[in-house]
Amino acid sequence: MAVLILNGKSAQLPVLRQAVFACREGGADLEVRVTWEPGDATRMAERAAREGVSRVIAGGGDGSVHEVVNGLMRLPAEARPALGILPLGSANDLANALGLPMSLDAALTAALDLPPHPVDVPRLDDRHFLNMATGGFGAEVTSSTPKSLKRLLGGGAYSVIGALKAWQYRPYPGRLRWAGGEREASLFVLALGNGTRSGGGQRLTPEACIDDGQLDVLLVRDFASLREMWTMRRELQQRPTKGAFVETFRTPWLSFEGRDPLPLTLDGEPWRRRAFRVEVSPGALRLAVPEDCPLLAHPRTGQASLAAAS
């Protein structure tokens, strides 16, 4: 049996109802549960898992996937059902990066039928995320973009808000530590990628893989002039290991301690922390992905062990 946990804003879409009925007529044992308020998807996912369903499908945007993942991660690794994604959001950063179909009929069929693959689930303190955590300016843009504008412009809404805020940002000084290094930094942008895209298609961590036990980290330090900003932009395109303003590395964990609370987003959901630690739980969930999924580092025959996540 599969349970579709559906964002309430999409529940009355005629094309979605038709897709659900078509899957049932094709033999799928599919139950639909609709959210009403924040936190519902987390509670519904945990409840469905405890009921012993074989697959939970997150129907909505990246935020809906985030809630469902946190519900599933409340259970022991061996009790977690497989996860499918039905992308219904404005950006669908994770679904796009995974190579999932965007047409509704094909997406629901994929969420039901694609074989699951063990993927990593990072955790920031007590909160899990599946795609990406961002901090600093990028997090301010994502958290401040009105939902109405996101619906109107899709991923382009983030670019509009970013342009409006570009000269109003403030840096966030603090100390970063990770496996093999540490650094005092005045942060402009911090991105911790399990997936590759955030903020409506921005490829912040293009080398990330969702099943390699590592975070792909992008660190952008503060700049003080227009000339330095152009240097930073060039380095962002080149992604140096250690540039004047941009640094990239891979690590299974990272911690931050700052002077002031740092704006964060976890899969697009806003948070704020003065200090935090992020670490990866390898192979913690089984996710329905295409055979040629671009985020997989390992073929299906090299699946990670769920025991590593327990």
C-alpha cells in the first residue's frame, strides 16, 4: 500500500484527481491524505510509516518533501517505508535535480513504481533535510520571497528578490569547523548540498551526490567593494577549492558558531541559528529515483546499508 501525503493547496486540482483515479484503476493501492496546516505532513508521514505502508509519497514542493522526510526519520531505519516525490511546488529543486518527470501523470506513476535507492539524509541539529541547507544572503532571499510571487514567477521569483536585496545584506561572522579544517569567516553565502539546486534552480553545489555520505560545501566570504564583488562572481563560476572569496570542499559534517543568529533555509524552509552542527546519515532513506538519476554516485548494485543510519 502507498500513501500520498498531499499539500492541501493542490488537493482540488482536477488533473491531480484524475491522475490518482487512473493509478487506482491501473491497480495501485493508493490512499490520499491531505494536509491542513504546517506540521501535518510530518505527523502523517510518521503515522503512515507506523501503520506499515510500503511507500509514502510527498505531494507538494520542496517544503512538503522536507516535512515528510522529518516524519519518516522519527522511526528506526528498518521501519521507514520508501519515499516517492510528486512535484507540485513552484521550484521543485530536488525533483528537477533527481531527473524526475514534471508532468503530473508521469510523476505520480514514477513516485509509485520507480525502484527505491538508499540516499543520505543530513541533519542540522535536530532537523533533517534532503536537498540543501543554505545560510546567509541566499537564505534571506529564499525565506523573504512571498509565496504569491513564487507562484506567479516560479523559480524566477528568487532572482527578483535577490536583486532587490543585493545591496542591503549584512555579513555574518563566525567560525566554521569540518572534517579536515576550520576557518574564521565573514559569511556572505553558505550552502551545504546533498542535492545540487536551491532557490529556484540555482546550482549552488553542482558536484553533490545524494548517496555518497558527503556534503558538497560552498562558502562565499564577504566582499567590501564592487571590484571585489565581480571577483567573487568570477570565482563562483569557477568554483575554486580555495579562492579569494569562494571556497569549496566536501565533508561528512560541519559546524558553525557565530556572533549573531544566521538566517538558514533547510529545503527552502526558514530557520535561524547562532550555532549549529550538520552531519550526514548515509543511506538513511530509500528514495524512488530514475535509473539514470544524475545525483547518484553509486549504481544500484552498490547500495548503502540502512544500518548505517540507525
